[in-house]
Amino acid sequence: MNLNTAAVAGCMSTGNGYSNMEELLSVMNIPPMSSSTYKEHHRITSAGWEAVALEKMTEAAQEEAKHTISINSDNEEGYPLVPVVADG
């Protein structure tokens, strides 16, 4: 991960955006990246995070299905019955 991508990822992780990063860097007398550069690295970071999230959710779903099958909690058609809890 290069420095620009890391800076954008840090902003995204803390709920900040381009103007927050620009302000922080100006206080430290460091020239900021351009808005278009920020947007490009935001796109790169978002795509990476989305890919990892999808991979992890798929792994979790497979693990849940495997566990459900191992405890014989499936329906007549053999589909695993995974309990879902939703708050709110």
C-alpha cells in the first residue's frame, strides 16, 4: 500500500474525508494530494475493502452451513437451517 492509499484508508477508517485530511496536513505544513488523487485512492481502498468483506462473509456463511449440517439442522430438502437474529 503506498502512502497516498494509506492516508486515504486512514481517513476512511476514522470517518474523515478529503477536507479533514487537507486541514491536518496544512497544520503540519505538508502539501496535500489533489482531490482527484484522493478520489482515485478512495476508489482503490473501497474496492479492496469490499472484496475482503465479501470473502469473509462467504467464509462465515460456509462455516455456518457446515456447522448446521453437522448438528443435523436442515430441512427436508437438505438445505441448512441457519438461525438469524436481527436487532432493531
